[in-house]
Amino acid sequence: MKRISMAIAAITAVVLALLVAPAANAAGVSATFTKVSDWGSGFEGKVTVLNDTTSSLSTWSVALDFPSGYSISSSWDATRSSSGQTHTFTPPGWAGPLAPGASVTFGFNGSPGNFPGLAACRLNGGSCSGGGPVTLPGAPSGLSGTSTASTVSLSWSAASNAASYNIYRNGAKVGTSTGTSYTDSGLTASTSYSYQVSGQNSAGEGAKTGSISVTTKAGTDPVGSRRAAPYLYMGWGDPPNPQTVMNATGIKWFTMAFILSSGGCNPAWDGTRPLQGSADANAIAQIRAAGGDIVPSIGGWSGNKLGPNCSTPEALAGAYQKVIDAYGLKAIDVDIENSDEFENEVVQDRILNALKIVKQNNPGIQTILTFGTSTTGPNFWGNRLIERSAALNANIDVFTLMPFDFGSSNIYNDTVGASTGLNNKLKAVFGWTTAQAYAHQGISGMNGLSDQQEMTTTATWQNITNWSKSNGLARLAFWSVNRDRGCAGGGVVSNCSGIAQPDWEFTRITAGF
């Protein structure tokens, strides 16, 4: 019995040793790093640990060495410890052994952006690759591009070993893609741009393609870019994965809600979530990785807003600038509502002067004002906003109406009536033609049931979209993608429209604008 017990103990010790042995000694166990997205001021990375053996792995430890100057701001699905440029990840407390053939993934956000790749990666003290060293991707081939007046669409052939691709415009990185195409938007008409693309994997960034030159087409839109951008709210209403919506509908832009004051003149999502390292920043990174982009909505009906909390136009412009710099924005929207901003002459003027400063400091950026309306056009406060915009030379690009919650029994007719009234006001104040005025207008509707039980069906929204497109409006949005799901008889709720409809149908229609 003693010899048998000793033999069993010896076998058990061998088995345990195999379970906890360094991954470098267990062929088929690997850890792979992928840069998910990069938005210029930060990046998102993930690591997949794969147990491609026939035995369970009781634990693991992944050590990542970052290049000098780069750090991690947040992480998830693993326990992290950091020492200098080395960040070590181990399984979270709730995780069990990693079964044969199984994998686990953990992720993190880091800064600054333009992350070049890891300096080194070690799995349980050994090589992360398991099956040999990972080599840099080769240069993609066949890079070509087509254009509109404000976009360039690029495509290329896949590069060997590439997990994602970096896109460069005029030598500066402007985006990433996990596929072999990318659309660069918000460009200037009749302008030549130079593009290159490189592959990226866990070993780093490979060689770039040769440069190609693409010239945008001539355009007559004085605003510079027409945008279909429905609202997406990450702090409310069971927010969907934006890439899921993009893949299902073809939408490229979202209006992200809402930037508020986190105390004083400091911007934050909903006043609580930071500009970086939040669900909002992660969603923006996902949208851009899929070839899209966003417009932040600053303000809204409720909450502690920046307009009243920033004491001067210069301070308010500085708060707006923090948002612009955080994401390298092409456009911002100030949703000016309620008595604290819209119905306050001092705050109205402060917002207009701040946007004037923003335009001076950010050439080419598009500024948007979104506000309520009557069925026949702007009310007193809307008319004042437009008149003061002209008097202060605020150079607002797009005036967007919210044609709902005014007791409509025919939302299409009242949307057209309100937009026609705005058109007449803009012509009178700025001296524009009908077409020029429409090119400075937008519509932001409410899909399904509004707060006052007004009904916008998918058929009605298609008619509004067709009218907006045929009249050359600059912006089309609706509140909201969170609600773009069917729930007939569900009432006015945060995560569905209250009517029978296919999921994402309002977004799909809007994408055709």
C-alpha cells in the first residue's frame, strides 16, 4: 500500500507540474495581441490566450512590455499589475481552468494613440507565440481609391499575417480597419489627398504601401458634407453594439449623446463618464474601426450643461475643444434646449460666441445647432438664435430642427411645414437662396412613438428621408438607435420604438439619405 500511495503521489505531482508548466514548454498554448482600434489620442488592445493542447491549463500569466511613453488606463476580464512599462495579466478570480481547445480574451485601453505594437510578450515566462515567432505583416498590395465630394473610399488586397490595417492620409494616420476597405469622410471638395496603408499584428506594424493620390470630386454644398447620423446613447436604453447596427444597415455616422458638465466647465459623457476609457470612447473606437465616425451631441433637454456652467465664451470654447481634441472630430452638435440654455439670452449668446471661437481654432470643422420648433418653423427663441448667429458672425453650418412633441397628428406634413418655415427664416436673415438655405438645414426626428404619442412609422420616415434628400438638407438624425427595435404596444420606452417594425429599420432608411 505504501508503494502504491507513493506511486500515485508521484503521478499526481507530474500531472500538476504539467498543468502549471510555462506555456513556452507546452506546445500549442499561445497568447496573441491585437490592436482593436486607435483613435489618435488612445487605443484599445486585446489579448487572446489559446490552449490548443489536450490538457487543461490551471492558470496563466501574460506579461506585456510597452514601448516607452505608452501606458494602460483601464482593463477588463483579467487581473492586472503594472511595473514601469511591463503590465502583467492573470485570470480574474471567477475564472476556472482553461479547457483543452478553449480560449479566453482580456482587453485594455491605453494612451497615447498611434500605438506601434508591443516591445515584448511573455506567456508564463516563455514565448507568447507558442508555435514560433510572429513576423511583421507584409505590405498590402493593390491599393486604390474612389471619391465623392467629401469622401474617399479605399480598398486593397490582404497582407500576409495582418490582423488589422492602418490608414494614412498625407502621412498622418487617420483610421484603422479590420477588413480590406476604409472610407475617409469629411473631406474638402476638389482636393487631392495622398494615402498609404500598412498591416498590423502582435509583432507590430509592417511596411506601408506606396502612396496613391485621390482627388475628391467638385461639390456645391456650402456646408461640405451631408450626414445621416442617428443618435446613439451609451448610458441609456440597452445600447446596441454599433458595429452590429452598421453591418445591418450601412449607416456610417452616429450622433453620440450627451456631453454634459462633470462639475464646472468640465465635459464628460452624461456628466459622469470620462472622455477616455468609457463605454462611449469604446463605441467611438468600434465605429471608426468599421469605417464610420461620430458627432458628439453637447447638451440636451436635461442634466447639468456646459453652457450655464462655463462663465465666458472662451471658457465654453475651451470645454468644446477638449471634446474635439479627445476624438479628432470633424463636427460637433450643440443640442440647445430648455430654459437654462435655449430660453436664456445670455447663454444663447455664450454658446454662439464659443462656436465662433471653435470655428476659428479648428478650420474645416462643422458646427451644428439642434433645437425645438413649432409646426410652422422656429418659435421666438429659435428665431432669436438664428438672428443672433448672424449678428455675432458665429458661422454656424447647420441649423437642425426637432419636429416632434408639438402635438402633431400628421408628422410628415408638420416636419415639412417646420422645415419650410426654417428655410424662409434663413433666407431672410442670411440672404441665401432656397437651395443654399436647405444646405444649412437638418432634421432630427423621433422614431415610432414620441413623448406625446405622436406616430412616426417607418413609411413616414422613408417619406421624410426622401423629402430631405431631394431638397438637399445637410443632416438627418432621429432619437434614437437605442429605440430602433420593434415592440408593438410597448409605449414610449428607452429601448424600442413602441410600434411594430424590423429592428434597425429607421437606421437603414436613414443610411439612404
